[in-house]
Amino acid sequence: MAGSTTLAKARGMQPARESAPAAFRSAGGAPASHRRGRSLWSTSGVTDVAEANNISVQTETATKGTQFSWTKCWYPVTAVSYLDPARPHQATILGHNLVVWRDSSNTWRCFKDSCPHRAAPLSEGRIHPITKDLECAYHGWQFEGSGAARELPQSEPGSAKATACASKRSCATSFPTAEAHGLLFVWLEGGAEGQAQAAAAPLPSLPAADHTGKEWFPVSTWYVRDLEVDYLPLMENSADPGHVHFTHAGYIGSPDKAGPITVRVLERDDQGVYRFVCDDPKGATFRNLDLQPPCMLWASSEGMAPEGELALLYFVVPVAPGRSRLMSLPLATNSKFRTLSKIFHWQPWLRHLYNHKVAAQDIVILHRQGTNMAAPDFDGWRRGFYLPTTADSGVVVLRKWLEDVAGGGVAWGPNVAAGGQAPIQPEERREVLMDHYHQHTEHCPHCRGALKNVQTASKLLLGTAGACFLGLAYAWGRGTAPLAAASLALLAGLGASLALRSALKGLEQQFIFTDWRHSDH
């Protein structure tokens, strides 16, 4: 109900700008990259990782004595830079339909996307130009940042309106919010109890420095994309070092670098983070992986190069059955990435288009993996998967965490039918699976702006080509020789304009849709 507050300042944290994620330390005071623990398993004699009882998963959350609750958790909504403060934004997490908006105190708020009047979507409303409250587009009810109703136009003025606005039934359902690492987070429990729980719960933490003490810097801005992929396949994929050299061959991997990978699972820390060490004889895999269910993964190259490290930060957010939101950010301590960082912060869309290519290599595989696992004949992960190597340790830990800690699976919210499952029939239209525009471009200010510039330049080049063509027609009509200097100049202008426009049309398409088939590469 009413009473939502942004908690970042209450914790003494400064909201991080997207270009420089805030550095946080783990509860023990040491950087997360320094965590160590005893190995939870031995690889000797293991024939099926899933049946090796050496892997154990603690059944308590960071709040001792309690099981994990899916709504009592911080979830990233999106990058703050993706949010336009002049309008409300619709979002869905765990099947909870939400509206995000910024109030008159410049605080980002999150409400249930349902007006208490007659359940109209508040995300279709507007920010009132004078009060800066959230106004419902259906009947004009206005809500302040706490969720309390400030204006009910249909009510009689005076005591009747005051009574209606003071009623709890006129309040929008609000949820706690916080900013960190350039992201907006929401806690999916409202009311005073939800506020207290959120205030006591730490946000996902990042290491301030690598194992040598060098500070991390962001190589680019956040890449945020909605995918037609179920949460579990996408989360497992992010914790799977074995697929990189095949699925992403030629981009971030190569089959000739593939080989046995010994993955050691280290004990979970008190913040719910499971740590893995990947021993790859060829040195072609990130050495460390931190998995903090339900959403966060941190992969780093700790100790692999003396000049510094590279890391990838992922958040995988369950949106609805068969749909997830991916957020990724590369960070480094290696100075050789400084120049690349300047380029990617100058033109962030360059890295985002590259991310589209990498994501496209996963999307169809993961989408259909999700539909296969949702099919009635799939006999659960223990029988449906065969996991004979330690490379699948991340999958096992995540699955056991779901079983032993998180109630057996995602607890979907009120906008998902009971027993929500990923679709059984796969989506055959590749333009839907790899829809760059609706999944990313229209929400990303960097790519949206770049697309507009490309389209404008394309129109100007078409106009230039038309002018050159008319100039040629006029010149030749006046008897100018085809090989005369004026004719050649106009021909060159026509050819260059058409060639550049063709290149721009190809670039434009990358913001909208591009296909990927592994059989063609």
C-alpha cells in the first residue's frame, strides 16, 4: 500500500551512475573477488554430477533460519539511463505487472500497474505537468510518490474528497525501490512490513577491486534486453563455461580452444553467493564465477593475466514463463581496455550491436531448450539431463538451490496462471525471437538515437542521389559529354550516395532484426 521510499540513501549508499557502477564490498568487508571457501566436492570417480552427493546447497538464506521467498528479494528493473523521467514505464517481474515513474523529489517509484479505482493500467497514464504526480489516463486520479491518492476529479470538493483520498482503498500499491550500479531495483513486497524487510536486505554487491587491488572500471554501458527465453535456460547458460567455444565460435570462443574444464564449487558465503573456480588447461575460460540466485552472475578472469582482469556482470530477471530480461555489463582492471571503454561510452550502440550478435547465437537454442523442458515427456532435470563432467557444476548448484531453498521453482505472481510453465510449442518466427527493435532498441536511448540518426542520414543520401541524377539528366540534355568532368563528378556523387545509403540500410537493419543460423557459420 502507500508508503514506498527509496532506500539507497537510507543505507548510506550513493546511487551509482551508469558510466561508473558503485563499488560494494561483501558483508565480511573483503572484496567479493577475494572470497574463498572449502571445496564442496571432489571429481574423483564422478560419473554423473547430478548424482554426486558431494555437492551440497545450504538451505538457509542470508536471513538465517528462513527459506528463500521470491518476493522478498531485490530485482533489477532496468538501467536508470533507459528510463525517461517525463513518462511512466511499464515493467513485469515474476509475473507482477508494475509501473515505474519518477516523482517530484526525483525519486524513482514503483507501483502495481493497476489503478485502485477500477484496475486501469497506470503505465498508460502520464506525469502531471504541475503536480508531477502519476495520473491515471482513465479517470484522472493522481497519486503521489508514496502511493497515496492526491486528486480524485469525480469526488465532491472538501471533506468528501479529503476522506476519499485518505482511505487506504484509494492508495496505489507501492513497492520499495533503490538505485545501485546504474540500475533501478525493486522489492516485491509492499506495505510497512515490505519496507522494513527491504531496508534490512542488502542489494547485490560488486567487488571494488580485483585480487591485486586494481579498481574495476566499466568497459561500456548497460545492455538490457527482453528475450523470448525462459528464466532457467538463460540462467543456466550464463553459468555454463562449456558452451562458449561452440555456440559463440568466432566471437568469444573457438572449438580448437575447447577441452576438459574442471570446475570446483566453493562454499556459499553469508550473502547467498556460490563461488566456482574453473581450471581450464588452455586458459580459454573465465576462471571465476560467482552465482547469487535468483538473478546475479559475476564471471572474471582472476589471475589469468598479470596486467589486469576482465569481468562480466549479468542479471537474469524472470519476467513471465518463457520470457526473461537480460542485463549485462563488462568491467575491467586491465588498462588495455581503456581505449575500448572510451569508444563504447562515446557510442554505446556499437557494443550493443555486438551484443545482439552474441545473444542471437544463444536465443533459438535456449528458447527451444525451454519448450523441451516444459513438455510433458521431460522427466525432470535429474533424469532428463546427463551431466558426466564438472563443467556443469553451475547447472547442478542452481537446480539444487531451486529444489532445496527456493520451493522447487519460480513462484510466479498474480498475472501468471496457476502452475505457470514455459510454452510447450516453440516460436517458429525467427523475427519474433530476434526482434532487436522491440526487445531493446525502442527502450535503449543510445540505440534509439543512433537508429534515428542512421535513418536521417539515409534519407539525406537518397536526396543527394536524386539531385545527382537530376543533375546528370539536365547536363546530358544540354549536350554535356558523358565523360566530361561535370558528368563524371555527378556520376561519382550518385554512386557514392547510393553505396553509402545501402551500407546505412544494412546498419539500420541491425537495430531492428538480424537472423543467425549456426549451420551458416
